[in-house]
Amino acid sequence: ELISVPANAEDPDGVAGSNSEMPAISADGRYVAFESSSAYLVEGDENGYEDVFVFDREEKRMLLISVPVAGGQANNNSGAPSMSADGGVIAFESYAALAEDDTNGARDIYVYRSSDSAVERVSVGLNGEENDFESYEPLISADGAYVSYEMWPDGSEYDMAMIGDLRNHVVRNVSVSDPEMEVTEPFTQVAISADGAVAAFNASYPIVDPTTGLEVTMPGLFIASKVQGGGQAPSWPDGSKLEAKDVQPDRISLAWTPASDPKGIKEYRLYKDGERIASVDGNTLAYTATGLEPATEYSFKVEAVNADNIATAGGPGLRV
């Protein structure tokens, strides 16, 4: 069954001369999402770019979904769709500014919901701000509630794995909380469970070479889970912030909202540009980072750790 067929029988050559690829299919096989550079799959597709389409095999209906929220047609390429099990939610990447507040000029992750034909951008910052980084390779959970994707921060040697929570409209950085192992970037190639509760990804970690006695970095596979063996991670209250209280050319004083946990907060971990720079007592809610370079942009983040050594992922962050 060929599904990438022209909407108008007068245009078969246009379809034959264009690529349709990267399919994703619903669990029952009814819906198929794919990317295509063809201008003839639906009437009025005149933007000249690759778009994302959904074909309903039961109704024999083709739909173009990579369209701006404000209407009209996309001004750049879209592709790499990933579909929920019921076919109702589709994640895809796009260079186009489909959201009205998308002004970063970078590739972003969007989701389309068939329930209301709505398109929403997922790849925003940890605090909901505009994200200036490239985001790509979306993978949606079977229940359509979570989207994993990769992001390449400016100035970083590696890309990072992210998860977008579509129900709560928040983005989290995938991480693990093993107190015996310092996992380093890159956090990539993320896979997500059907309910979004568990993510698998690869990352680097240090080991001591038994032959030379030198520390070397090895790639490995890790699991990040909402619930781990000892229980659940601490929680951050709504509106939690990491704030800059005093900014100097070579240092910055940070303060944050306290996290909560039934067993108490053991410590807070501070990160700069993805690397841990300090750990402070759970009763401490401030830290001064030193050794900064003048006129340089930095990203800071704080995570909370409870008595079971389970850490949060996606704690409040700040870019200065």
C-alpha cells in the first residue's frame, strides 16, 4: 500500500520526484506520520520545504501538521516524527518558527495533538525561557505524555538528553544520582519507557585503569527513574528559583528555594555549565561561585539530594 500519493491525480510526477521518509506508526497501524519534501500530498502546500504529514489509513486522509500556530505555512524544514501509541500525539523537530514566541532561529522540538489540532513547542529552557540551543531527535512515550530529545548547548563539547513533560509543561535534564559514580557528559541517545517513568541513556564515567593506575573515561549505559530502589527523589515546590544575589566580574552569589523530602534534604549540588562545582549542606540555601571569567555567559543549576542519596533532576537553573 503506497500512502505518499498525490492529493490531485494531475500531479503524480511531483510526488515521484520528492522524498517521503522517516515513518512513525501508531500501535494499531492506523496512523502513519512521516516527513516529505513533496508539494502534492495535500492541496495548497506551497512553502517549498520538508513538512510532517499524518496519514489515516482507515479514512484515507492526509494531513499536514507542521504548520505555525498563527496559521499559514512553515518557513523552514520539519521532520523526524515520533508518534504515541494511539496516534494522537506526534513529536517532531523543526527549523521553522511554528510558535509565535519562537525567535531563536534554531531547530526546536514541537508536538502536535490531534484532539485539538494544536502545535506546541517543547524545547524551552528549564525555567520555561526561550532556548537558544539546537534540539533534535524527538522520541515520544507510548502514552503521549513525555518527549525525550537531545540538545546541544552553546560552548559545550557534547549534546545532552532532555525530557519534556507535556502534561505539566516542564523540561527536565536527564541525570542519575549514584553517589559512588560521577557521571559526566555526554548524556545522549535517550530511550523512554511507555509511561515516561524510566529513561535509558548513555554517558561517560571515570574509572581507574588497573594497569596504569590512571583515571580514564568510559562510556556506559545508565537508567534515570522517577522512583529508584530506595524511594522517590525530593520535590521542588512550584515556582522554585535559582537566583543571582550578587554578580561580580569573577564571582556570583547564588540563592535558591528549598526543596522538600519526608526524610529531609541531605545536600544540594551546584552545577556550572553541566559540571558539578560544589555540594553544600541541606540546611544551606546559598553559594558563591568563584573563578569566573569577565564578560562570559554561564549556566548554573541546583539539585537536591535526600537521605537515601536520591537526587532530583531538572532543579531550578539560571543563565547569567
